[in-house]
Amino acid sequence: MKEHDARHRPIRSYVLRTGRLTPGQEKAFERYWPLYGVDFTPGKPLNFSALFGDTHPVWMEIGFGNGASLVEMARQFPERNYLGIEVHTPGVGHLLREVAEQKLSNIRVMSHDAIEILKEAIPEQSLAGLQLFFPDPWHKKKHHKRRIVQSAFVELLATRLQPDGIFHAATDWQDYAQHIMSVFSSREDLFRNLAGAGQYSPRPTTRPVTKFEKRGERLGHDSWDLIFQRTSDPGFKSIR
């Protein structure tokens, strides 16, 4: 690779973990991806009305793991549509199987870099909300630049959320919670903290407690929820 290319490679917030699919997950991919999967096409924004077959508000979740909490929310809020993003293919296979078995029509799935999806596939001011639950904390200081929540992410998200749209993050790493708080709080022109300046939100009952989170609680780990709302002023520059 040329030195110029290496210098300008985007910093990834994830490690691609294809993993080994179980026979059931493989079958789910073959059978259900054509029904619920969405292929990424650079420069081609999604048409949510055509994708879901209705005009319900769309919520996006980045990094849904095995999809258990996403399925629960889709069942809890049939009046919402959910677009789940995950690069761990066994998790995608597990979710596809659950969506089919429970006959959920309000979930679609993409397996690609979330930032590229936001930039290339999500129309401006089209999302009612974005959820980021227990992202990779990249806890070593030298890896903090890989965290998905950075200033550029906040600016991009502001263009994709509708006015008054919601950003909801949860993490069990206090350092990452403080980082998210600092980054979003620095852009009060774009987002307001629904719990009050510098305050964390109680876990909403609408956010399911995942197996991962329960395991952390047994180990004495705390969790932090951060909920910010896009300001109603749509005065922003387009980001492409």
C-alpha cells in the first residue's frame, strides 16, 4: 500500500469478526437475508417507506450484538421501524432467525461499517432515533481514537436525525460514559441532554437489560445511560 493511502485510511471503530456460523445461522442467512437484509450501496440513500412498507418513524441501532434487545424493542414498539447494524455475522444470523420466527415486520438488518452507512445510505433528517448500546470501549488510551463517538460522529448524526430526534447510548465503562458526555455536551448547539447538563439518565424501562449487562451487574459493574435530543433548529451543513 502506498504511504499516502495508509495515512488516509479511515480509523475503524470496530474489528470485523466474521466468526463461525452455526448451521442454524447459515440457514437463516440463506433463507432470511433476502427478506430482512439490506445490502450497502455507496451513494444510494435508502427509501425507508419502500424498505418497510409504511411511514413509521425509523430508529437505527449500531452494534446490536445477537439482536435480543432489538427484537424485544421491535415487539414492544410495533409503531416504530428499526434498522439494525452489526458486523459480527453470527449475531446477524441469530437476529435474522429471531425476526423470522417471531414474524416481525419492523426490523431490517445491515452488516457494514456504521459510519459509512450513516454517510452514504441514511437520508438527511430521516431518523427518529439512534441507539448505541454497549459499544466497544477501546479502553486502552492509545485506542481511544477508535471509539465511534467522536466530534465528527456528533456532527454527522446531527444531519441524519430529525429535529427533536433522540440519541441514546449506554455503556458499562465509566471512562467511555464520561467521554460520550464530554463530546456531546460540547455541542449544545446541536444536542441537549434530556437529564440536564452533565447528568446521566436513569435506564429507561424501554431499554431491555441484555445478558451482557446482567453478567456485568453480577460482576459489580455499573452502567450509564446518556440520552441527548437533537435541537429543533435544522441549521446545519450537509455532510456527504
